[in-house]
Amino acid sequence: MRLVLRFDGQDVQEFVLDKTDITIGRIANNDITIDNLSVSSHHATVHDMKDGAMIEDMNSTNGTFVNDIKVTRHTLKDGDIIAIGKHQIVFFGQSAFNTAGSDAQSEATVMMSADFQQQLQQELSKSKAVTRTITKKAGKKKGFFARIKEWLGF
């Protein structure tokens, strides 16, 4: 299971649920920190349970929403969109690829529903866009005058 943090429609960060409880909030001691005043210090917790995952609002000031509905506790389904402040967190309950297992298992045919294939395609497209953005930003920063010259076409 994984969570993808988004802001303004752009993927910001991905988190794999690797422990029982994942805390979400504004302050740094949370597993997922969202630095925004509309997010409470300890806003919500995602609980990884045997039969899936559940989000629980931790009495936040502005509330936790799943698919535009305010919730106190909610069992998450694949593709659910959690809104916390101005950020969205997309929940993915199933993994696109299972890398665990023997070599015989890794050569088995994988069957995916058309919906899951479409979702995977969309996520891969977004991932490429985020990679391009990160790569572009990682380059050498241009000075003020260089940017002005570029803007003016010199």
C-alpha cells in the first residue's frame, strides 16, 4: 500500500505504508509532514490493518475529507482521494508489481483489469512529468540577468 501526496495536481512525494500507523500533520514529528496552516499539528492517521487501511481524523480543526466527504474514520479503497488542507493524498491499496517471490513466480503472466491498467498508465505519465520537473530544477540556476536576456530573446 502506498500514499501519493499531491499539491495543485502535481505529485509531491510518495510514501509506502511500511508500518502499522502513518501520522499526517503540520509538525515535523509526523510521518507525512504538510507545512500548511490549514493542516493541524496531528491531523490524521492512516492505520494499516489486515483487511486494508483506514484513515482516522485526529480531531483536526479543518477536518479530513475522503472523496469530498468529511470523515472521522473511513476504510480506504484503491484510488480514494484524501483531502487535508489544500493537499490531496491518493491511496493505492494494490501494488502494480509484486516483486516478492521466486523466479518462477516472476515469470508468471500478470492479469490486470482495464481500470487498473488505465490507472497505472496515468500514474506512470505523472511520474515522468514529475521526474522531468525535478531534473530541470536540479540544473544550474541562472542568474537574474541571464533570465532577463533569455526572456527578451537575446
